[in-house]
Amino acid sequence: MKIANETKIGILTAFAITCLILGYNFLRGNDVFSNSRDFYTIYDRVEGLTASKPVLVNGFQIGRVKKMELTPDHKVKAIFDITSNLQIPKNTIARITSTDLLGGKAVVFVLGDSKEMAHEGDQFVPDVEQSITETLSPIKDKAAVVMIKVDSMLSSINNILNPEFQRNINKSMNSIAHSLKNVEAVSGNLNSQMDRLGIIMKNIEAITANFKNNNQRINNIMANLDKVTDQVAKANLQETLLNASKSLANVNSILAKIQNGEGTLGLLLNDKGLYDNLNKSAADLDKLMIDLKENPKRYVRFSVFGGGKDKKPSE
């Protein structure tokens, strides 16, 4: 059977149109040969969401935004083409979120906890996540206020930091450096003293340990010393008291005799005439000795030849 050229051209044209439609849908993310379900959500604003944007669950794509249309009350109806067989709870939230810093958008399904599952054509709860710009807007405002304050503070610092003030700061820093050197020197001396103190403490610990180890011996020595001291004290004290009593009795007897005029000392103390005579004799003896020294020839004569007779001393 012979096919006319017009028929061939028609068949080829139909095939090309079919391929074009299938290719266009494929490029838009539509899987023509798969079973899909449609759901929708009505948003007050979509923040730049467009058709063909992915629909995600925990970062995994389960579908796409099929189309968007404006409702009579100026809201936006977004229809989702879900190609996954995932069972979606009826109270799931369809949240518009940003995927990157360049403003890319996607719809994230936050699965609800309802036991009733959504059927094709059901509506999900709408939600719009704040954009990065809106999130950073308060921070930007605060940063602007902070920058104004920092600028004012820097201006004040520039006014304060005049050359004279800088010189004073340099002097202060030099003084601080000198003080720190002194502190380091003192710290070195203190460390040396602490080392010495550590040695002393070790010696004290050694002495204490020796005392502790010889505590019983020291106790025995002290006990013996106490016994000896007690014995000596008891013996000597009794004898000393007896001797002292005897000595006091003798002294009292001697003093009584002296007071009664007995003996030489008693007579001297009690007889004034004898005392005066003794003083007079001592004075005459003193005069005699003086005259003897001054005139020895008056009392002693020497003869060289020894032949002469002694003569009376001249008066």
C-alpha cells in the first residue's frame, strides 16, 4: 500500500509536536509518564516563589510547584505536583523558604502529626519563612546605631589623644615598664627566700621527725632528770636549811656578845675611851714615822770605822 507524501508529512509533524511537548514538560521538571497528585495552598504573599520550584521533605525533593495563580481576593494559590508515593498527613505545613543567599525559593513540607492522610486536591497549611534580609534587618539597624556610637567614640579619642597626652602616656608606659622590672626583681628575691624557707622547713621537718622518733627516749630522760632533781633538791635543801639555821644562831650569839661588850670588837664598839686612845696612838705613830723619814740621823748613827763611841743624839 502506497502512502501519500501528505500523510507522511502529517505523521512526522504530529510526532515532532509530541516530542516538543514532552521535551518542554521534561525541561520544566514534569514527569509525563508518572502518576502524580496535586495539592494546593493559598498564601498571602509568596516572596518570589515561582512555578517549577522544588517541594522538599527533609531536604529530599518529592515534587514541584506546578503552577501559581492569583485569587479574586488578591491571594496566591500555589498548586503542588507531588510525584512521590509518600503519605502526607493532612495537617502538614507548606512553608516557603530560601534555599540560598541569591534568593532561591522552595517549598518545604513540615509533616504534621495527624493520623488522617491527605488526599489529592486537599489544602495544606500555609507558612512563609522570613527571608535573610528580613532576619538581618534588626541586626543591620543595631549595627548602624553601634557604628554611630563607635564613630563618636573614635572622634572623642582623637580629640583626647593630642601630642602632650601621648607623651604622658609614653612616660606612664615607661614608668610601668620600670615598675614591672622592679616587681620581677622582687619576685626573684622572693623566690630565693622561698627556696631558703623551703630548706628551713625541710630541716624543721627533719628535726621534728627526729623528736618524734626519739620521743620515748626524751620522755625517759626527762623522767630521770626529774627524779634526780627531786632527790638532790630534797637532800640539799634539808641540809642547807640546817646549816643556815646554825649559821644564823652563831651570828646572833656573836652579835649579842658584841652588844654586851664582850671581846675586842665589843670593847671597841662599846668603850669610847679605848676607841679615842687607839685613834690618838695611831696619830702619834703616824707623826713618828713622818719625823723618822725627815730626820733619820736623829734616831740612827753610823760609824765608818766603827771605833768611836756612841754619842747621845742631839736634842
